[in-house]
Amino acid sequence: MMLNTNRLLIALIVGFAISPFVQAQLKTFKPGDVIKSSEINENFEYLEEQIGSAGDAASAQCSATQDGSNVVISCTDGSSAVVPGYGTVLIIPEGTVGETPDITAIPTGAIVATDANGVLLGEVIDTPHTGFYEILFYIHYGEPHGDVRSSGFLLEIDGRTEWAPTRSTQLHYLSSDCSGQPFAEHSRGLYLDENIYYVRSIQTIGPILTRSRKRGAYMYSSVSGPIFNESGACETGEFVFSGDVLMEYTPAPEILNAAYPVRLEQLP
């Protein structure tokens, strides 16, 4: 980088030649470095401060001149030195950063869903795709087990709402025609079979031999929106199973009778 004034050259030399302390405070660069203009300015400001504190005599003892890409230093005591040119550094212009925005007025409370009639449906914990909402509900087991949090999907399909499990699960039965007591692999989710909802009980079982199984109803997301799949066909066979004993569950009427469309809002 070419230096334009003797004062600047003297400042650089005095900064390096007179005081080791000054040198320790300066940022140094090598050819090809990408540096900030503020770093160059900080060096200039620091050297000017040090020269000023040393007095005029210090700065008058030596002078510097430009010789091509080198700097030649000549002092009144007859000594001299050459600072060779080491190439250039690239100085990138800097922008400015504004003040930190005030976000204290932005609501950060729970996000809840309400239907078209303004009925509160529950807290929404996820929106995997436009048109359906994962909503919390609680399974009331009573003492000593208390309440367990679970969730289901509220879908909006063809101008209506559907309440569906969040996952696809095989339901197992002791009978050979997928009737009677259902069992399912471990999950805290919601199950649906032929318009009957189930959740897991506090009981587990297995291994047991089941004689039939079927895929429970569930939803999944597609490019065109949510798709609701009804219960699958019954499969007869012999299956070794370990998992949860299911019990019937009746969703809240607000959920079952939710009016389309559903809207979200965030509490303060």
C-alpha cells in the first residue's frame, strides 16, 4: 500500500522503532490479507496518540521518504534504514450496523387454534403443512399416574375438519377378524379404527400371539395438502406382539364439532 505523507511514514516508523510497547498494540498484516478499513484507521489513531505523547523532539529526529515500493528512513545522528515493500493489502469497505430492534412488544405466548365460531380448540405445537395442526390433548389416567400429554392432528379437508392420529400404526387383535380388544406398539399418540378413537392404557402386554392386524386410520402430508387415510383391510395370520393395551377415548366435543376454517392466534 503506497504511503502518501511523510507524517504518516514517520508515525509508522516511530511506532515500530522507538517503542516496543507501541508495536505490541498495532495490528500487523501480510501481503494478500483482507482487512477492514477500521483496522487501518485504528493503527493510525494509535500511532498519532503515541507520537503526540512523545513530544515534537521524538518525531523530529528522523525523516522518511518514499523510494519505489520501499521507505527510506534517515535520522539526524547519521543512521538510516530501509523498510522494504512487502506487497499490498486489500481493504474492504465496511457498512454500518443500526440499533438493535425492540422486540419486547412481540407476543411470545402459546399459539392456540380456534374454529370459525371462535371456539378454542387447544394449543398448537406444530403446523407441518398448510391445512392441518398438531394440537395437544391430555389423557387423564387418575392417581397415581396423573395426566399425560399427547397430541392429534386437526385437518381441514374439502371444507370440513377431521381429527386424526399423528402416525400410522398397526393395530393387533386376538381374534381372527380384527374385532375385540386392540393392541398397538408403544406410543402416546392417538389411534383411530372404524370411527373409534383409542389411546394407550397404563397396561403393557407381551409377547402374545395375535391372529389379525390392520393399519389404523391416519393422515399424511402431500404437495396438494393433507390426506386422510381410513383404516386398512384386516390381515389374518399369526403374529407375535408386545406393546400397549389400548382403551377407548372420546375427544372433546369442541374438537369433534370444530367448524371450518380453523384460525391460529398467539397469546401475549
